[in-house]
Amino acid sequence: MKRYIVLFLALTSILASGQKNIEKKFDIEIFEYLSNTIDKESTSLEEFLVNSKPFSKWDMRPLATKKVEALDSIYTSSQIPNFIWGAFSTKYGLSEEESMSKPNKFLNEGVQNKSKLNDHFKLNIKNFNNLSHLIMESSDKIFLNQNTIQKIDAVFKENNIYWSYIIPKYSPYPISSKTKIKTNFKFSQQQNQILKLLNELNIYCAVKTSKGIFYLVDGFTDNSYGFYFNPKNQMEEDNLLFEIMKSEKIVDNYFYYVAN
């Protein structure tokens, strides 16, 4: 929580004065793009939170870099979503106390939901095994399946249109202020099969790492909770995108986890 308070205060002051001494202002460009989009589309807080979940279309957290230069300082990639939440919670009229309490409230929900979600997993273990097999066979790493948007790695499907961000050279962020339509493009049969299974299992996102698969049941800023698959029966503790707070083995090769 101390880290979050510092980041919240730093963001609100720095964005007010603008970024200095950084040649490429990718972070400021993305922030302004999101701010303008939200104003233009009158985006509700609920919709903002959905689009800002980990790995969703407004999550600007770097995916391959441990530390990045942003807002005049060096920060870990997992801190970046807190910048966005700190600024936009103010934009939506939330008090500082309300915005800072949400991450801890979310993590507590992840701990409290463990028994219920583990029961759900055990009832559907066959489908989870089928899904893990398909994802391990796939060359893709990120599979997002939300009510209004789907994503395979860098390609989104929204309103039956396939699109992706145009990422500037040297930018560490997975989103930008510009997008492009992917014409004559469709997800493959295998990709659609994976997305369908995720939907049936109430998993909004699956992320394949070099060691296993994180299945996200829910997420907020850089936090998430759900299931983790590992063929060697080991919990992954060193991934730069998941700082594991709690984990517990469910059955062989599967764990329940909460990440902050």
C-alpha cells in the first residue's frame, strides 16, 4: 500500500506539470489517448475497469521489460497500471481514500474466493486439462476472452472487427495512440477453440509463460487471481508480470494463486 500511495501522489503531480527531459514520451501519449477516448465515448467507470484489467485493451503495462522509464523516473512494469488507476480514479471523481482501498479490497476478494473457485476448478478439471493442452501446443501467449472483446497476442476482435495497435519503434508499451484494422483476418480454428473453452470456464484471460499458464479469473491494475498450470508441478514465482502473494496446490500441475 505504501508503494501505491507514493505512485498515486507522484502521478497526479507529474501529469499536471508534464513530462520533462524524456525524448520519447510514449507514456504521456498513451495517457492522453486514453483520457480523450474516455471523454469522447463517455466511458463509465465500470467499462474503464473492464478495459483496464490485466492484459485487456487499456493495460499499458510493458510485457517484456522489467523496468521502464516513465514520468521522469524508472519504474517496474508492474507499477505502470497503478499510474493509470491513480490518475483515472481522480478523473472519475473517486477520493484518494477510495482509490487506494480498491487494490487491497480486490486482493481480499481473491483470498476469500479461493474455496469457491477451487470447487469450480475440480468440477471442470477435464476441460481445464483440454485447455492447457491446446494452449501449450499453440505458438500464441496471450488469450483474452471478455464479453465485448477478444484478443490473441497483439490482435483484438471487437464488434466483429479485427484490429491492433501501431506500436512505435522503441516503445516498451503494448498499446499506443494509434490503431489499425486487420483486413481479411480471422482467428484460427484452434484459437477460437481456446477462446470458447475460456468462456465456458469463466476465465477472462490465459497467459502462457516459458514455464506454464496463468488463468486469470479476475484482475485489477497489476493484481489478479485465478489458476496456474505447470507440467512440472511447480508454482512459478519469478515472472515479471505476476508478483505472487499467495498460492496453494489444488491438484497435480495446478495451483490457485493471488498476485499483487
